[in-house]
Amino acid sequence: MVNVIDIDDPADPRLDDFRDLNSSDRRPDLPDGKGLVIAEGVLVTERLLTSRFPTISLLGVDRRLVELGSRLDGVDVPFYRTSAEVMAEVVGFHLNRGVLSVASRPPELDIADVVRDARTVVVLEGVNDHENLGAMFRNAAGLGVDAVLFGAACADPLYRRSVRVSMGHVLRVPFTRVPDWPRGLKMLRDSGFQIISLTPNPSAIPLAEAMTGEKVALLLGAEGPGLTEHAMRATDVRARIPMAPDTDSLNVATAAAMAFYERVRVQ
């Protein structure tokens, strides 16, 4: 069973992995710092506990310990039980969800392993908003996308806010980087993927007509600038989501959800 340890001193060094979560330069989940993964709340903690990310410890109030209950069976890590006031002082803000869990980052997955059995993947370029990333993973999980691949200039998908907005699905949907961007997209083509870049350009063909491959890789770019021309030239076809007149684009996570649904519909 989980090892419950009561702590009432916010300065206790055993809580350092949870400290200063809102600090831009001292956060424990900075990839070039401690590189930890922070999960907030009961549901996201449950998903962390059953993921490939090795759990290190948990911090929470007694009510959340009780709520997790049997989900902690066989989890051989400390659960630091404390008050909401001590938690707030440690993390730097009041945490309504009442429990945090922390894990280490395993080695990055190999792209060949990630796409080997995949039929639908999403590839992102320049998506640097953590909430958009989190929503992207939640949409991917809900609509059957097998993996998320990162091109250039994307934000860290394991930042606490991304993990929270994804409802923990960033811990479950496989992801990795595309090496040698964007030339590395050739590996997807060689693996049988039709590579589709999404653009609001009216000269692009409607997405429903473009999606003809048995295996599909959907490329999306950042809010505003979208995909670079360099990336789009490396794809097989440019496609658009038909939109009402006098509108220019959708939020990238919304556009992705529509593309994922279209992929489900045509399969």
C-alpha cells in the first residue's frame, strides 16, 4: 500500500518536488531543471498511476486520500498527507483539487515504435500554447488518434497546465519528436502515411475530399501564423476546413478536433 506520511511543516524538504509550481524559473516540471511531471486532482492522478511515467510521490489532503482509496493499492510511494493551508504555502497557490502527484520523465519514445501500428497521427509545428496542447491531447484521446508528433518550436507537453487541461491524456497518448524537421516527415510517408497539412487558404481542397489514405498524418500549426511553407511543402496535400464567410481560422485545438472527427467519419 501507499506509505502515508503526515507533514505539517511547509518547509519540509520532502515536499520540494511540489514547491513553487507557479514560479517561472524554479518549477520542478521545467524540462531543463528537475524535469518532473506534475498531475493535479484525483482523475489525473489516477491516469498518472496507470501510465508509463514512474510515480515518485503524492501530496494531498486526507479527503483525497480517502477518495483515491483502492486505486492506491500496490502503489509503493509516499503519500504526504497535510492540510490545504500547508499545500497552498508549498505550491504557491490554493489548489482546489486537493491532491498532487509527481512522476519522473521516462526516455523519449522512438518515432518508429510510436507510428508502427498507428493509423492516425497528428503532427504539430510551432504550437507553443500549453492549454492548446492539453486540449489537443484530450481531443486526440477522445477521437481515436494514435499518437502526437512534434515538429519545431512546440511547447513542453508535460508542463503542469498541459497535463491538467488534457485531463491526464498527455500521459496516455504516445508522443515524440519528428527528427530533422521537416525532412523527417519522409519517415511517415515511407511508413505508408498520407501527409495532410491543414491551412485556411481558400485554394486548398476541402478536408473531406483530401483524406483518402488508409493511414493519415494531419499537420497543424500555431495560432496565427499556421504551418510554415517549408513544412507544407513536405506534405502530400493541403486541405482546409470549410468555414462561413468573413471568418479566417479556428483555434488550433478546435480545428484539430474537427479534423479528427472527419477522420473517424471517413474510416
